[in-house]
Amino acid sequence: MSVRPEPPPRAHGGMPPPPDSVIDAHLERERQRLLREAGLASSPPQHLRKLAEHPFLEEERDSVTILTGGFSRHHDLFLRAGFQGLGYTRTELVPTPTKADFQAGKEYGNNGQCSPTYFTVGALVNYLKRLRDEEGLSTETIVRDYVFVTMGACGPCRFGMYESEYRLALRNAGFEGFRIVLFQIKGGVHQVNGQKPGIAFDLDFFLTFGNLVMLADLVNEVARQIRPYEVVPGRTDRVFEKVQEKIQAGLRELSLHVERPSAPARLLAPLLPLKDSAEVDKFLAQLRSQHFVSILEECARLIDEEIEVDYTRPRPKVKVTGEFWATLTEGDGNYNMYRYLESQGAEVAAEPITTWITFLVSQARVYAKDAKGLASAEVEGGFARLRARAGEELQHHKRMLVLGVTERILKREYDRLRAALGGTANQSADHDELRRLAHSFYNSRSQGGEGHMEVAKTIYYSSRGLAHMVLSLKPFGCLPSTQSDGAQVAVLAQYPQATFLPVETSGEGDINAYSRVQMVLAEAKTKSRDEFQESIAKTGFSLEEIRDYAAGRRELRRPLQQVPKIEGVAGRAARFVQYVAGLMREDGLRPDPAPCPR
């Protein structure tokens, strides 16, 4: 509160100063006069308040359709199947956003939003408009009988405002009151969104969500590894249609019901951040379950039986990083970049969502370590501070134990599913190593987007010879990714062997983006060809001899065969020819001696 200065002493016989009320009234009249001259309204300020929304309740599940989507095709399909397995049988997908959706998002939403907002908001609005205009549903019916479920988050970028943008665009498009249901990725395994909510964000939901994310991550990665080398064009897509059907059936059939909690669950319940021993038993059942392992093993056999590959064709390997949504979608939102890269002869390696989830857990562990001792330091008094310090120390160790175990469990679950699908997908990321690589270029405590990981991946994949090119995709004006691009200048100065390209995406600019990618991809192709030729030269055999040997052995044309990694060799074909040459030597074959020079 401001304090009015004391008035100067008045001279003998002078007039007393006017009272404060008179001064305040004069100032207010003058302020109103200036506002009128400026043409500004002088009504009391209207503060922003979140509009009240009719909740989605449990008794509505049989009559309300849940809409979801916005990820990659496999993530979306598995998400729908996961919802259906949890009992939400009325679940439909909003189609992958297109440029028309981007324009609708700009028309009905706020100015200055990033393109993922426009694409996803516009896709939902256009879907509802098709229900109204083409299928004949009334606006009242749509608002009453449909809800949209999506992820929420907070942070320094506009992702935390998506919910508000959805509501604004829906109101402007004539669907005021349409319900948006959020689950927070950092909100824990019990998120209350109302009394008897229509969607329970509980342990069952998050176990299902974790499973489907890992499954979709692995299916995406393995398909992208195989597609550039397939002998019969289009065969990979056809086989993976069968794979996704098997996994969707598995998600619908998954049962998480527990009849009676076991003795180990009752013992562990006080130590774990779960509601009761029944939930502990569900968690333990997840760790023991072979449900998805057996499904993926069946899928692996199907892939090896029905797809034939030729790994003697060199392909540049392109590692894709950047903003979460731009690297995840498979449509106009990132210029259909994955299919474009494959059409140009590249093998694409995108980062799985699982890496982002484990990154959040790893960062929580770092922040907990940084905060240790801060709360007790504010307590006054020797004994009171000692008690506070002891309590804080106990809570710290418990939190670090829970976070550490969570990291290990996520890694264990991902790696056992990875092994079941042939073991060719990359292992889960080592976040301590990524943090160490990036910290001198990008402070690893900085939050937002993928944090330091964009910088770390450029260093990791380039310095270790794991990719010929790193492509960073991000929406125009994305704050965290723009900061990362600034740091990449220093990275490239220290790692000149890195081939790095940042591409900003929006609703337009496809041709310009493709042109830039083509120029840098040409350099990556040269790296790939040179590496391949060096590998052939090391074997002593000719390429024709290696191909003839592989052609006679079906196991060398299996897509899920284990091609050993070679330090500093990124290309699958370059590693494959060295691997085959070793098998040829084991069979007693020797390269022809070089002709003597005349």
C-alpha cells in the first residue's frame, strides 16, 4: 500500500491543504476526462473467468461418444482400442489434421498461435461441422452427445493454453458448451475431474496409456526401419495393417481386474504412491504379464515371414527431433515429412513418445535433488530445524526411490516389448548421458518442450556416427525449439561433422521446406555412399559376391535380423555388408586376390 508523503509545513497564517478525499476526487475526474478524450470506456474492468462447463458423468458413458486423436496413426488407433478395452466403447477418432483444418483453426481461434494449435483445433471444429452439415445432427445433439479428450500440460510455451483455444474456437464455430476433458501428463495416476466422472483417470487408464504408447512407438520405429529396404513396394504397409489389428485386439481384450489383493501387495501398499493394495496388485500384474509380449512375438514372426528386404542398398539415416507434436504427426502438420524423406531414399529414425515420458521422470529426479534442504533451511531454531531437516531427508529419499524405480520400470517394460518385436528398435534413452552431453550448450534445468534433449540428440547421433543427418522439426515461433536452434550454432562449431537442419512448419511452405531438405539430404546421401563403399572395400569381397550370398539365404533377407552395430558406422547397408562378409568367411569363402599391376 502506497503511503502519501507528509505535506510540507505551511507558513503562518496560510490556508490548510485540502483533505485527501478532495484530492482523490479531483484526480478521478481528471482521469475520466482523459479517458473520454481518448475514446476509452471507463467501465469497471472485467476479469477473465473460466466458463462453467457441464461435466461428463459416469451415467452418460452409454450415450456419449468420446472423440480423441492428434498423434501418429498407430498411436491414434491404439488409443481408441485402449479406451474401448477400458469400457469406453463409444470412442471415435478425429482424422489426422489437414491444411483445411489449419485454415479453420486460424478462422475460429486466436491470432498468434503455433501451428499445432491451429491444426488440432481446426480438425475438431471441422469434424463437428461434418456431423452437423453432412450427417444432419443438430448442434444441441452434438454438444450433448460428444466430448473431446486430450492431453494437457503447463510450461513456458502455448501448449498449456490449448484447452482455452479449443473452447474459444468451438464457441466461435457455434458449438458453445462442447465439453473438453483433459488428463495431465504430470498429474499422477489419480486425477479427479468430477464426482463419478465419465472418464476415470486412474491407474487402469495410465497403465493402458503406457502400454499403448510403447506399442505404437515400437511399431512406428520398426516399420520405418523396414520400409526403405523392402523388395516389394508397399508390402510393409500391408503387413503392418495386420500387425496393428492384432495389437488393437490385444488392447481391447486386456483385463486389469483384481479379485482379491495378494499378500505381497498388502505389504508393498504403504511404500508405493498408489491408493490401496488392489492397485498394487494391478501394478505387479503389469510387470508379470506376458500379454503384449506374446502378441508382439507373433507379430515379429508375421513380419519376418511376409516381408523380404535387401539391406545391400545404401540409405542415408535421418534422425528427426524437434517439437513434440511436429515430430509425431504424420500429415500436413509437418509437411508429411516422413513419407517425403522415404520417397527420397532415406531411412527415418524418429524419437518415441516413451523417451519424452522418461525424460519427464528423469527431470523430476534432478529437480528433487536440487531442492533438497531448501524447505528446512527456512525453519528457525536449532531443534526445530533439526526435526524439519530429518523429515525432509526422509521424504527426499522416499521420492528419489520412487522416481528411480519408475525410471527403471519404464525402461524394463519398453525393452522387453522391444525384444519381443525382434529387438531391432533402439534401446530406451540414457537421460543421464543426454543431460551430460547437452549441459554445456543448453542448461539442463531449463524447462519447456523437450528441454535440452534437442541439443543432446544432435551431439549424440552425430558424434557417435549413428545418423548421417539430424532434422529438427518445429512449429513457427516455437519458443523452446527456437532456443535450442540458437544453441545448435555452438554445437556445430564444436562438432563440424554434424549435418543439421532446422525446419519450421506451418500451414504453408511445403515446397520451400522440401527444397531445403533436399539440399542437406544430398550431403547425407554422399556420406552414406562413401561409408558404404568403405565398408565394401574392408570386406575384400565385391558387392555382387555379397548380394549373391545373401540372395541364397532367406535369413539374410529377413527384416528383423540382428545386424551388429559397428562404432562410427550409421548406415544399415554399410553394417550389413561387413556382417555378411564375416559369415562368408565362416563358410570358408575368401575374396579373390587383387590382380597384380603390370
